[in-house]
Amino acid sequence: MSLLWRHELPTRQAARGPKQTVSVDAVVAAAVALADREGYEKVSIRAVAAGLGLRPMSLYTYVPSKDALTVLMVDTVAEEDAAIPGEQPPRERMAALARQVRAELIAHPWLLEVPPWRLVLGPGRMRRYERQLAAVDGIGLSDVAMDRVIAVLSEFATGNARMSVAAARETRRMSDARWWEVHGPLLTEVMPPTEFPLASRVGAAVGELYQAPADPDRAFDYGLARLLDGILGTLSAH
């Protein structure tokens, strides 16, 4: 906790021992860059130390464990979100909130591998929550409803981001066109339109439109619009 809030706590006199050659901020930045580049599974105290030109044991003078480093990484990324302009209409503010959550996860896919429940609250996550609350404040929601709207928009964006990240990874391994070249003949044989009339009709329509099994980007836009319709419709009904 003290590491998370290190910039807000009073400066302490350095303990005796080897002089630190980098900062905690530099350690966290190196870990985030490594996770962005190679994935969360590649993040380790040894790997981060090597990237900074340090010995593994020396990194423990900055962070006590990978778990602690992960909390710092998540909080640092949360700090990146910009404030949502308060002069925008409520619908645009809520849409921006959801888009920020999705964009963060697509930019840092390793976040999807970090359990979100009970992450220690640091300044980055708290400031982001404050910005999100400001985006939905004053539109007629109760305090509890404000929190629920943020949760619903964030969870929808997270689920869609997970699909988008998975699609990007699979497409890098094998293009959709190549996948259908390999598996299409067998699927045509075992899934005749007479047995799956609706799936065949709808699948053909969306396949022609998307040129892929799905379209996470357009699904996000559609789902977000429907969510906002529901939230704003509830407000107008009161």
C-alpha cells in the first residue's frame, strides 16, 4: 500500500544500504513495457531486472514480489485515462467512459490476465474512478446507480475487449480466409442448410458482411448504443 501511495506519502529518509540506481517508477514502467511487448507470463522479477541492467536480487529493494509489482502496474496504467469533458452530453460522456475501458485493455492485453477482484486501491485507480464518477454525475442518477452504471459499462467493454484481443491473436496465427480454406469443406459437409436453416442463413449474411466469424468493433458499437438507450431511457421515465 505504501508503494502505491509513495508519491502522496511524506518523503522518508533513505534506509542504509546500497544506493538505488533507478526509481520505483522506472521499475514499473519497465514491467509494463515488458508485459505489453511479450505478455504477462513473461513478467518476472528476473526479467524486469535484466531489462534495467540490474541483478534480480537488487530489484527486491524496489518491489517485494511479482504480485506487488502487478498491483503497481495496473495502477500506473489506470492513471493514463484522460478526463472526460464535462460539457459533453451525458450519452457522449458515458460512451467515452466505456471506450476508455476498452481501449486500455486492447492497448495492454495482459490486464485481462490480472484478477480484478480486490485489487489494492491506489492513486491511479482512485483518480480514474473519480473521473468516471464525474462523467455520470449530475444526470439524475443516485450515488449507487452512478456506481452501477460505471460497473455495467466497464464490464461490457471488458468482455468485448477480451473478444477483440482474442480475434487479433488468432488472426495473426492464421487469417480467416486461410481458416475457411482449411476447414470450410468439412463444415459444409457436416452442417447442411437443411439441418441448420437459421444458422446457415444468418451465418452467410454476417460472414459476407464481416469476412470473419465476428466483428468485435461493430458489436461493441451496437451493444454500447443499446446499453445507453436503456440507461437514458430509465432516467427519462422518472
